[in-house]
Amino acid sequence: MIPNSRKEIIARMLGELGLKDVKGLYSDVPQTLLLDRPPDVGKSMSQADVSNVFEREILRRILDVNLIFTGGGIADHYVPALVDELSSRQEFYTSYTPYQPEVSQGVLQVLFEYQSLMAELLGMDVVNASLYDYASALGEAGRFSIRVTKRNKIVLASTIHPERYSVLKTYVEPLGTELVLIPYDESGELSLEDLSSVVDESVAMVYVESPNFFGVIETRIEEISQLCHDKGALLAVGVDPLSLGLIKPPGEMGADIVIGEGQHLGGYMNYGGPSLGIFAIKRRFRHIRQMPGRLIGITRTVDGKFRGYSMVLQTREQHIRQEEATSNITTNSSLMAIRAAIYLSLLGPDGIRKISEKIFYNTLYLKRKINELSCFKTLFPRSISFKEIPVIADKSWEDINKFLLSKGILGGFIIGSRFPELDSEKKIALFSTTEVHTKEDLDYLIQSMREVC
Amino acid sequence: MRYIQARWEEGDGILEPTVFELGKRGDGGTPIVSVEEELMEEIGSLDEILPENIVRRSINLPGLSEPEVARHFSHLAQMNFGVDSGPYWLGSCTMKYTPKLAMRIASVSKIRRLHPYAPEEQVQGILKALYELKEMLSKITGLPYFSLQPAAGAQGELVGALMIRKKFMDLGEKRDEILIPESAHGSNFASAAMAGFKVVRIPPSDEGTVDLNALRAAINERTAGMMITNPNTLGIFESDVLEIANVLHSNGSYLYYDGANLNAIMGWILLSDMGVDIAHLNIHKTFSAPHGGGGPGAGAVGTTEEFRDFLPIPVISKRDDYYFLDYNVPKTIGKVRMFYGNIGVLIKAWVYLKLLGGEGVRSVSTIAVLNANYARKKLVEMGFEVLYGKDRPCKHEFVLSLSGLKKKYGIRALDFAKALIDRGFHPPTIYFPLIVPEAFMMEPTESDSLREIDGYVNAMGDILRRIEENPEEILQAPKNSAIGRIDDVFGTKKLWLTWKIYENEGR
């Protein structure tokens, strides 16, 4: 891995520098700091040995399961072979942020296309070149809304994913922002009565997820938007981009900010990361200047002859504006955005519509079948659901999941095991179904659950 | 050497068309799944199930076939320079080679398809790998506790700054200032500000290092800590680091270490021995995970015992032989991203360190520093100017000032950088650090062979000669890249940020 590590090369290079040994390279370091020997991180291993150890000690101790029905914000989606193929080109994955646009037109154009494709899908005007993940995108959205409105209160639906809530709290804590949670109604949607009693001229942002943590699609975004805008608050909506093949995008329903998880667009679960944080706004000049993250724009060559791409509005960013920057973000999730661009280009309108349909059908079917079982019922049975289904059992979910695993199924996420504040008795497990599941898979899950009853 | 990048040229001033020009909008594309008829029959029409007011009527994405998409993105890849293309001496970015075994292991299906809420006892393997990575990072830094959660270096900085903030809240002290050297990475300032601190800048000494007198003058009872990188952004080791730590600690303040430049001292110096209290490490720089065109990276944060209880939750712990996600961190700052970190990136560092072993870790830094010193010596002999620290060894990088060329020939660092492109070398970081006029910040890594280093140096010499003969020629560079010199200002003036905006206003 280290071409110049051969003794004769080292000797030759040291000779050029007039040094006797490599320690001379560290003569400027207080000698008490220099270690006698290298750190004990084990002996160097050959490639074949590392492969072996990985296989034996790591891989064998990870479950082997093909049917994954676990919910909670990350799901098993189908990744087209083309996405893997193209994103493994070294020109994409080994390069850095495109600081030198002339040799980096490839990445720049892909990221520009990502911004453009995503803007179309979300019905928004401006999308940045990616943030880390859905949750940090929410953190940035919160800070963005506070900068833009100069207000310091955020109102959110209590059906938010608890991990996202936790990240938002971390991001705005230094600003002393007040966070107000709004309860949900019997259908699992945000309670408009409660919202209207809370939203006033002190609110910077109202945040609602659709689908929310429980998979419920909000059907009243337009009314919520009206409520916000009457008081000068910004409306931020968190989405699952794959629902937007069938559902009207938040941009067309009054959202000022849209965020979401892009892992679903050609990305893998990877035990939770990396992800793709989607961040989009409407095109208001003042807002664009307050945006976090990189932006790619169309430009031209100095001689005016060619259309090209470059990073724009860098004066918002940390490497120029330092502590006045809109965010500290530097490294982002470009390769995930590249994957999403390839994915959206491949699927096109027909592909996106089809995948939305499939997930809706699977969700509806699974929900209906679960409710036909004697010992299970779903939370919010009458809501419009996408992908995620909270299921209530009258037995121990730990036992049920163990049984399902013996059948080759990774079962629901037991909400109370991680978030006891939501379900102290661990009665609810969050299932999810995606386009990878066939009707046969769903029937097999139902059959297996029936055996528990 | 000469390099000619692929250039796909459609004509009329357009290189590769965008997907919106290639495919008809609102129609077509490639369905990758099918909906089973039995399901549709059982459930009925979605039109009747979904309320009309929330149904989408049109999707204006372009519709393309798979071969069209494959060729389009292949063309774009060909118009991009990567680390496997050639030397990439982008200062402070550590553009090293990623062992392909790391790529293969990270793409194993069981890892890729691992759900973050899979039960702990079923994922002992991945937790073990992450735990081992933490242990190896501890051995390398001397910092006993690690969080692997931050998604990037800057997020690690934010975590560190938030931990310091929380620490003083816990102690009941009001300290709201962070000291940062003027030459620091921009993200340090931004992260400290995001965590609610007021930033106090420390000017450099004549040597380019932290000015101890300036530090003593700036420190006071409101100083929470200081963020430094060592070696600093000039590639100079802060030899006074023990005194810096001492000044901070005796004031009750903490020392934060930005690990962007760890590739210079790994295996030689422990951060803990330098008095570091908290540090972030850039997994995508030092530990060979690729940069992905800008990300994703990973920013592991290490701490001393004093900050253990403040780390983000969960931390990965071990009890007997059982690995688990430990949420019992009493004073945690909370979470900065969902789940546990960029696992797909972190696993590559595990592979990298297994391949290297302890000797290899040290050897990485040794050779990176050797390469940098060798290149600097050769360049200085050619007449290039180093403003700071020229009489001492540099570390993994060094900074030239091209201001002489600007005065004499009107050639800026930017022009010089573009001329390197035509010779097959990715330019260095330019105009940073700000304290060096016409800065040329060069970081060869241990991945470059002597032949390539000589090639880079000779290309610099060749450009120098051309400037002396005909500076005009350099102003025209680059000529061999996919596109000629880009006008950055024009793009920022127009703000054509999407195809739709461009279609409406640009054409």
C-alpha cells in the first residue's frame, strides 16, 4: 500500500534530505513526545488473512436473514444493479469535493442533476448538494428557520421519529430554542386544533412528517401551511421521497422547507449509515443565502464558449465565512447523492410511480391482513399508511420476534425497547414493507404471525 | 507528462447534456418493480383509497432507458479526476489510496443489508468490528473513549464543542469563549459558533505557529478551550504544544484537537501525551475511506476519562464477550445523527488498520512526511518559496507562496494550479491558509511513488520555465481538461441551481 516503503528508496530520499534516519523527520518534535515503539494495534495482516478474519469473526456473527420487515426509518429497498455499477467508478468515489471545476465536471454535473431531479420530485425550487442524514437535515432546518425569521420557537408533531427529535434538540440547544410538541388525533395525524392554539407570531417553524414515525400520511398539509403562513412561521415537511410517486409533493402544498431520507433512493441500510440528508427550500433570495450546505450551479467558461458547472455561493460556507457561516458542514453525502441521481434518472416518472404504488399496495394489504389476525391489531387502522405499520400485540414482542426469526423473518422494531417514553409496556412493534416484498412474502409473514396467536 | 481528459462535446457549447435534455419529461423511465395483479384486485384502485386532494397528478422527471443512463453517467465519470487517476496533493485533505479490499468488505451483502434496529444479539459481528476499531483508535491516540457517531470531521468538531459546553454547564461555570488560531480550518470557527461559543482568534508567531504570548493575552476566566490542529495547516509541528496545553489546563480550559492532519504523526505521537482532551479523527482522510466526491466521511471523537460521560449516545460497549449499544451515558450531549454512525465508512478503517498493523501505522506517517519533505526540498531548489518553517522539517504537507510569480509575471496561484491539470496532476489546495499570500498547500500522501513525486515536481519546474518564457500560455490553462477555465463568479451571479430555473431563465 505504501510504494516508497522499500528500504533503498527510503535511504535514497533521506540522503537527498541529508538525514541519517527517519527520526530526523521528527527532529522538530519535543523528543519526550516520540514513542519508542508503534502503537499496539496488532500485526500487519495479508489481504487474504484480513478477508478470513472478517469472514470468521465478523460476518459469521451477523444474522443471515432475507425477509426484513423491520421499520423505524431505514428499510430494505431494492437497489438497481446500475446504481452499484456506476457509483463504484473510482472517478466518483475516490475524488474530493470539486474544488477544481475543470477536472471535476463529472461530479459537479451529477450533483447539479441530483439537485434538479430532487427539486422536481419534491415540488421545491432549490435543493442543496446533500447533508449527512434526515435527522441532521432537520437540525439544519431548525437553525435555518431561526436565522430567517429571527424567532426562536419550533413547533412539531409528536409523531416525529424520536431519534430525529433528539438530533434536533442537540442542534438547537445552544440557541436556547423552545420546542413545543403537538399531539396527534385518533387517525395518527397532527391535531389541527392543538396546532392552531399554539402557532403565533413567535414561531419560527412548524415541522411535520408525512409519513410520520408511525407511517401515517398527513392529509391536511395545505391547512397546516395556511395556519403557519398566517402567522409568518415557516412550514417544514419531512418526507419519504418514495411516497411521492403517488402523493402530491409538499412543495405543491405550501411547504417552505422539505427534508427527508435519501437512503431509500438507491442506497443500502448499512446498519444505519451512511444516509442522504435531503434539504430543499423555495426560491427566495434571502432564504437561499441562508441555506446550509453546498450548492452547485450552471456557469460558463471564462471565454463564454461552454456551459459548465461549479460550486456557487461559497461565501455562505465555513471555509470562507468561518464563524459567520450558515453551517459548519464540509464533508457531506455526495456519493449518496450521486447514487440518488442515478436512481432517479433510471426510474423516471414511470419507475417512481410504480414503486410508490407497490409500497402502498403492500402496506395496505399487510395492514388489512394483520387486522384480520386474532391477537394483533394495527395502531391507527383507518389512516393512510405508507411503508411503516405499528402493530399492537397482546403477547411479548420479544418472544414473537424470536419465533419470527426462527422462520427466517426479521420482525418489527419494538418501539418501547429503545423509546420507553413512547410505549413503556413494549406493546407496539413497527413493521415496514417495501417494494422488495412479494405477496408471497407478505402471506408468509401473516401465516407466521398467525402461528403465534 | 501530459494528460488529456475525456471530453464529450454535444456541440453548441454543451458538453454532456443533462438528463433533462436526454429524456422526455413526465413520461417513461424504467420500472424496477411490478405490482402483482392479485394485490391490486384484493385492494382495489388506489385512486379510490387516497383522498383526491393529496394525489399527485404529474411527475416531471425525465424518462430514460437503462443504456442511456449507463452511458450518460459513464461520460460524466470520465470527466472527473480521482485518486486512482493520479497524484492528488490537495493539502489538508489526505487524498490517499483506498485499499480495494476495504471496498469489497464494505459491500458484502450482510453488511449492506443490515438493519440498524436488528436485535443486538444478532449483530455481534458488526458491533465487534466497531468496538475493535474504537480500541485501535484509542491505541493510536492514547484517548481511551470513542464515539463513532459523527458523520464527518466537522460534525465531530461540533460534538467536541458541545461536550465542552455541557461540561462547564455541569461544573456551573460560565465559559463562552473558544480560542482558535487564525490559520485553522474554517470548520473549526463554524463548529464552535454552532455550539454557542464566541470565537477568539489567536494570531500566529513569525514562525507560523501559535504565538504563546498572544495565547496568554487572550486566555481568561471565560475561556472554555482551544481548538488546534497539529501539525498546523502550514504543515509545521506546534513544538510548544505542551506549553499550550499547560496554559489552557492551568486556566481550567480544555484542548481540542482537529485530526485532519493526523497522517503526519500517527504511530509516532499520542494525542494524550500532547495534553489533548478531545479530538476528532477523519476516517476518510487518515484511515483511507474514500472521499466520495465530497462525502460521506466519518468523524470519530475520542476523549479522556473526564469527558467520557458526555459522549453522544449510544456508545458501543462490551460486557464480558457481549457487545452492546450503551445508552447509559449520564451527561450525554444527545445525538447528532440517527443510529450509530456511517458504518459503511467505518468498516473500511477497520480493514485498513488490520492490513497495516502497528508498524504499518507508523510507516504511513513516516513515508507521508518523507514524501512531503522530499518534494519540498526539490521545489525549494527550483526556486519556489516557503514562508514559514523552512529551516525545519515539515510534516505531511507544506505551503508554498507563489506571490513572487504574481509580482513578476502576473501569474496567480490559481493560474499555476490550472497548468498542473494539463500535466496530469490534481492541483493542491490554493489560497489556504489565509496567512500565506498566493498559498499553494501541497500534501503528497504515502500513496505516491517516488516516480510520481519526481513527476509532480518536474511538472512544477516545467510550468515555472514556461512562465519565464511565455506567461500568457499559463493564463490559458487548462487546455486538456474536459472544459476550459471556469468562470465561478458568473455562476454565483446567476444562481441557476436547477435545470428548471435554467430552462426558464438561462436559455
